[in-house]
Amino acid sequence: MKLTRRDFSAVLAAGLAAPSLIRSAGAQGATIKIGQVLPVTGSAAEQGKFALNGAKLALEAVNKAGGVLGKPLELITEDDQTTNPGVVLAFSKLAAQPDIVAFLGSIRSTQVHAMAPDVLKLGKPMAIGGTDPNLTHMGNKWLFRFRPNDNYSGSVIADYGTKTLGKKKWAVVHSTDAFGTAGAKALTEGLQKLGVTPVLDQGYANQSQDFTPVVLAIKQSGADVIGSYFTFENDLGIFARQLRQLGVTIPWVGSPSIVGVSSLRLAGPSLYGTYAVSDFAEESGAVARAYGKAYRAAYKLAPDNQSSWTYDAITILAKAMNAVKSTDPEKVRDAILAIKGYEGAQGEYNFDQNGDGLHGYNIVRNEKGTIVFDKHIEARG
């Protein structure tokens, strides 16, 4: 089924016809409902499962502590099919339910862009994991980011690779979607501030099956370090294996996907010795360690940023609604923006007026499959 903007507007108009019902839904219902779009099918289905795990863990904790406004919190999910049309359709189904008071969106920037106009029309808070800096700088006051944006990741990758690893000849490898393009731009700008110009800027299409041309371009460029932005873990796994098969062993500093649970499983030893900027690092602090312990106990699996951001998002949405004793969108929005110094699984949240909650990254390294925390770098700007 193909959903058009006109279709969405018709659904939305029906809900907006009774604004008092929407505003009072939280007070009238037996539960407080939050909607979540996530990939149940498609290439990111495994990561969707992790995102749901984190959200459910937070839901249980919130409800154990008394819920929201004295009522249990309930999660309503829809499959985004790992596609832009799918995410628009999934959000339309959730938006048509007036008693849903807030939403969890996607970790994929390109999907958040697809939903953003409809989120703006609806006018309710949406927590997002997409890291394209533009998402919170395009006039949509209902998007709240629960991961650092790529202005920060770019500067941290550049800083670590250049100053700590001492490398100057950068090959920048990235997807050509919104996330990869924005990340590559941020990394290039971060390098230029350090007086470094990449020797290679190499894009690739998502869901590529052969990265041989990309690897050969890296070899021919004379690069002594790789900086990467991979959108999908399966692409990263293929690239990593082909990189090593073709004899490229230079240092590699990647965006968070390089330490995702799926990436580590797919690539195995091909990722040994690599570095990452990671919003979630289990040993980065007491709250992260406690979250990691709870997640492992519940799911018998290591946590990563696919689950930790949704955990924090549910927790903070509940905190905001309880703080203002309301589910009114404007009041909840103000309460989220007022959150400062809150320690979550991902780090310390200090929301700015753009809706960005986190402003730095952890540096981690892959030591024979074990992800080891190195240090945290705060990067304002």
C-alpha cells in the first residue's frame, strides 16, 4: 500500500477534528500510550528487535516506579519495514490513534526526514535516534534527539584519528543517504579545522553487495586511516570482510554502527583493532553499567545504541510528563527542553533549544571482539 501526503492529511484531519479529545486522552484512558515505529521486517529487523528491547525495559522500570500520572505506560508499535514509505505508513497508523501522546521514531536519519512533515502536522513530541544535524535545525519543534548529532561525531572522529592516532591521510567512506552525507560533511569539516584535507571522499549506495571498488579506491588513495559512516550493519559487515580480504589493514575509526551487536556478529575478526565513536559505552559510567547489567539479564545479549537510546527516550518522556502532571504536547515539550544534567544510559542529557540532548561521544576500541571503553570527548558545536 502506498500512502500519499493527502492520505495522511485526511487521517490526521479526522483526529484533529476533536482537539479536546486528543488533549485529554491521557487523563481519560486506563493507560498512557506511547507509539513506536521500528523495523520488524526488512534489512534492519534485527536492530528493530533491539530497539524494542530497550523500550520495553524502560517501560517495565517506569511502571514499577508508579507509571505516568498514576497510570501504567503502554507501548503501541508499528512496523516501518526498513523503508521510507513504510515509516510514513507506520507513523500514520499511530497518529490516527488520538490517545497516543508521544512517539519514538527511527534511528535512521533518512526515515526521520520522511516522517518529519507529518510529525510537524500532528504536533506531538517524537523522540528520534537519527543523527543528521539538520533534523533538529529545520524548524520542527516536535523532534527530540536522544543521541549526539553528527556535528559531534565528525569532530570527535577527526580529533581522535588525527591527534591520538597521529594520522593525516584520511579516506572518508560513507553511505549516500542523509545520514552518510551529513556525517561525511561533518568529518571533513572537523578535519579541515585541524588542517587536514581527506585524500578520498568515497560514497556508496545502501544495500551494496560488493565493496571491492570502494576498497580499491582506498588502496589507490594512499590513505593511512579510514573514517566511516555506515547506515546499515549488513553493509558494514560486507565492507569489513572485503577490506581485510584485499589486504587493507590501516586504522579505522567509525561511526557507532561499527560496534553494533549486528556488525560485530557479521564481521567478526574483520573488525578487530578498529575504533568507534559510540554514544553508548557500557563502561562509560554507573548508569550505563547498570543498564548493561539489566539488559543482559533480561535478554541474554550485550546492549548497544540500538537499545540504549530507546530506553532513555521512554524514561525521559515519562519523566517529563510526570514533571508537568500532564500529557499536553506543549507542556511536555517544555519539560523535555528543561531537562539538564540527567544521567541516562547514553550519557548526560542537557537539552538545548533545538531538541538535542547529548553533546559528546565515547571512544571505544575493538579488542578481539570485546568493546573496550577508552575515553569520553565532549564536543560543543
